[in-house]
Amino acid sequence: MDAGAGRDAELRRGQRPMHLLQLLPVGTVDLSLLEDLRENIPGRLHVRCEILPTPLDPIPCYHPERQQFHSSELLQRMQSLVRSQDWRVLAIAEVDLYIPILKYVFGEAQLGGPCALISAHRLRQEFYGLDRDDSLLRQRVLKSAVHELGHTLDLHHCQDYQCAMASSHAVEWIDLRESTFCEACRARVESKIPFLGTRYVLASHKT
């Protein structure tokens, strides 16, 4: 079902249309990661997800002196892709990201803005010389996605280490987090996203 058809169906049922989150591949991305996010993000944020067919080329944001891709520059390039019907655009990459003040980042987002970006590059066990673990990779990617989308809702880092908004300077910290929000962060998210019919309660790791 395309975005227009989905909105029409919701209106016919007397419901407010759900927000649309576009998943944007950056370069070559494992399709299964995109499909897993499309399936699982709606259980954490009350939104519809679609996968954009045309990937964003990351090459203009590559810096050979770092052998990495500047995440802030990728976010800037995403701006032109945001359409009026899009609630947020989440880019998913497999390249190594950085910002000048840090050696690397797992992702970046526009605080209160429409664009967020994550990378699976350092979320793979193989990056650390360990055996491939697709299940763990999918968990880490989902946690990173929810975290960066939380920033687009004006959420800052949370002191609850299990909350999706907890900071993570190493992949082990991501493993400690849940892909859901603590009670305080959840309340702030619920104030930002309209609900359909009866009040929709976001999943919480406290319940």
C-alpha cells in the first residue's frame, strides 16, 4: 500500500493518518536490515514506515584523511529529500561515520528536526573480529534507530542506562539499552505523536 492509499484508508475509518517515517538507504545496505526496521519501529513509535527505493550516495561526504564519512554532511544532503508528507526520514548506512570532534559515531540526528542517520558499520560483530551475529546486529540497529529518532523529538540523553535514549560511547553500551523508552522519555514522546482512536501506549522497558 502506498502512502496516499494508507492515508485515505485511515480517513475512511474516521482516524487521523499516522505519521510517515521514510527509511532511506545510504549507498549499498542489506535489505533485511531495512525490512526489519520497517517491521519493528512501529512497535516503538506509533508511525508507518516505508523504504525509499533510491539510495543516497554517500561519496560526496567521504573524507580520505579520516577514511570515514562525515555524518553531519550526510544529514545536510538528506534535507532536500524530505517531502511535505514525511514525518521523519531515517537514513541507514553501512559506512563508517564520524564528526570532527569524535573518532566515530553510531549515528546522528537533527535535534527537533526531520532527519536522522545511523550506520551498521560498527554494530557488526565482525568489525571487532568476532563471529557474525545477525540477531544481535538487528537488535543494535533497532536500538540505534529509536535513539536517533528520539533526538528528532527533542529528547536528550537519558540517565537511565536501559532507556533507548541512554548515551553510548561503545557498542557494549548499546547492548545494555532497550529499544524502548523509560517512563519519563516515553511521556515526552507521547506528547509529540498524535494517536489514533483510543490512546496508544508506547512500549516501555519498565513494564
